[in-house]
Amino acid sequence: MKSCKKEIAHFPIPLKINGTDEFGPCPQTREQKQVQARLRELSDIFAKKLGITRREFLRSASGTAAAFAAMNSVFGNLFFAEPAEAADRAFAEERAASLKGQFIFDVQTHFVSNDYAGRGLLSLRRLASRWNPAIKGEEEDLERIRYRNFVKEVFEESDTKLALLSNAPADDASKWFLSNAEAIRAREEFNARAGSKRLFAHAVFTPGMPGWMEEVERAIAEYKPDSWKGYTVGAPSTVSKYPWRLDDEKLVYPAYEKMEKAGIKHICIHKGLLPGKYESMPGSTWKYGSVDDVPKAAKDWPNLNFMIYHSAIRVGGLPAKEDVKSFEERGYIPWISELASMPGKQGVKNVYAELGSVFALSAISNPRFCTGILGTLIKGLGADHVLWGTDSIWYGSPQWQIEAFRRIEIPEDLQKKFGFSRLGRADGKVKSMIFGRNAAGLYEVKIV
């Protein structure tokens, strides 16, 4: 049994779904167990051929290719994984090196302040150690989710070039991951050391909370954030006393007016990613996590961009069986399909979808459903309105997510059935747009 646990720690992709601050961990599925078994078989075969240990193989570029080959053997041919990559380390390393310079702008990353004392998030790191060898055996130290390790894992251990530091509110201000002032200081410190602007930052706005409008005004005058972040459910992990709607003319529109006048026009909104059995939340707070308030706000404020984080996937964790069935039968995914339909039905052009957590969760549990999500968003919103985000640092480096997106493709039967387009090459037009070119245009970044 010990050897089994040791092997799991060195698999190059996650083989179970870990929790977030919104939902708990999910048990390993039957399919994920099959992938695990197949990857063990492949690693035994190729490690022996290459004359290296299984651990060395799984940590290599060839091991990554073998992991996606194992995924294909269980879920169908959904990931690009050439046999030569697993068998030839030089070939695999050459491919990895050829993509290392790819422009990637991650618009959802996190860490906590030096004053943050909650230890619950460390359990996410512990769970992630089962599949991420870089964090195996680490001490449960809050430094692992603070600034220095954020820099190491996001910028040094992945191909990410630029990142946007995001945040989350709580009714109790002492429980925020970062204050707005702390987020902006981190941005300034990092960019001063980097010698260029590589880290961007949100300012969180919290309609209805005491002093929230004054904080918006302070952010405009002093912080000058790159964009705004809001949670219409009030707070992500507990039932908040301050839920709100994007289209609340009396409460929120005065803030939009100030944001537009200040030229800080990107409104990033957490939607969906609700915990299981969300309908039982007191006061129907979960309803504020839906997207029914997006169209009116987008129409009323055409000069603002409404960026829907997590693409409004309704529930975190394993995709609901009824949602998968609904997609396969009629191409409908609750909330995501509503979001994607807005340009066609509502005529709005200022609504975007962000992939943080939604891609990671579905890619490792049901990659076919994941391609359905991608196909739905791209078909409805356009490839130029989908943004790359990973929700890192909670689980270590985002490199595995980058690799999964480089390799994934929408199967031909779904292309024909629902009119989806191919995603194409890892460095092709569509993936390059989503990985960073879309965000670069929005945040006025010149790609060298």
C-alpha cells in the first residue's frame, strides 16, 4: 500500500478532484482509477525501455505524455499524445521546450496575506500533494500560500508570463485573503523587482457591505486597480448577509458610473461554482450565483466588460450526471449555456467567460464534458471572449493545466452534432487567443 501512495504523489496530472474554498474534495471516480492503473502500466513499460526509474519517468516530459495517453485509453481520444513522446525523452523535451515561450496570461491567481491566520486552505495543498510531486511532503506552513511561494509556483515553475492577482471577500474583513491595499502593494513590489509589469491586481468591491462605496472611491483614487472583482453571492465559502445583483440600478449602478468614469472598466464576477446541495442554502442565497442578472447590466453599461469567472459552472466538483446527460442529448449545460447565448439572444458584446476551476475540474474528471464546455463557450461568445485562468496557488504550479489545455481537442462527433469548431494546435490561433492574447488586448499589454 505504501508504494501505491508513493506512486500517486508523482503522477503528473491530478487523478482525483480536490476541494476549493467553495466545495470539498470528491472521491476518485471509477474512470480516474482506470487512468491511474493504465498510467502505472505505461510508466513501467517506458521507464524500463529508457533505463530510468518509474519516478524519474513520471517526472519527465515523457511521463506527462504518458499520462494523457492513459487519459485517452479511458475517456477516448481527447488529448494529443504521440507515442513517440512517451518513448523518446529527447522528443518529448523538445516539444516542451518549443512551447515554453508561449504567451500565457493567467487572469485568476491567489495567495494570502501575512496576517491571514486561517489554516483551512492548507488542507487543499495536502490533498494536492497526492498528484503534484513538487509539493509532496511539504510542511503545512502558511508560507506555502503566501507571496514568495506564489511567485515561485506561478512564475518560476510554470510557463505563465503574466498573472492577475485575484481575491475574495468575507463579511468579516479580517477573513479576506488580502485587503485591496495588500493586493496592490504586492503588484507594485513584484513589478518593481521584475522590471516590467507582469503582475496585475483586482480591487474587490462589495455592494451592500458597510463602507463599500467609500472603498470603491479609495481604490480609484489611491490603488488604481487593473480591474474589479465582485461576488454576487456576497462571499464564496459561507452564507453572506450581503448578496447582490449585477443589474441592481439603485445599489450597484452608481459604482459602475464611477468605474467607467475612472477608466477601470473590467468587472470580474464570481458566478456559479456552488457547493453540492446548494439549493438548501439559507435564504436562497445561491440564486445570486446564476447569470440572469448579466444581460441587463451588460446592455445598460456597454462601455464596461463583464467577465464571468468560472464561466458560471453551476456546481464545483464532479460534473453532475444530469448536466452531462443534458449536454450529450441536447447540447445544454445549465448556466454555461445561458452565458454563452447572451451575444446571440441579447445582442451584447461585452460579456466574457473565464476558465478558472471550470477547466481544471472537468478536464480531469470528464474531459469529453470539458470539451463540451469549451465548445459551448467558444461557439456562443467567440474564441476572442474566453479567458485563461487557473485559480492557482492553492494546488501548486498551474503547469499541468497549461499542458492539458495545449493537448485537448473537441471530438469530431461533438463538432458535427453541435457545430463546434476545432480547438487546434497547442500554439494555434484559438488556444493562443484564450491562453493570453484576449487578456492582453483587454489589459492593453503589448506582446513582444
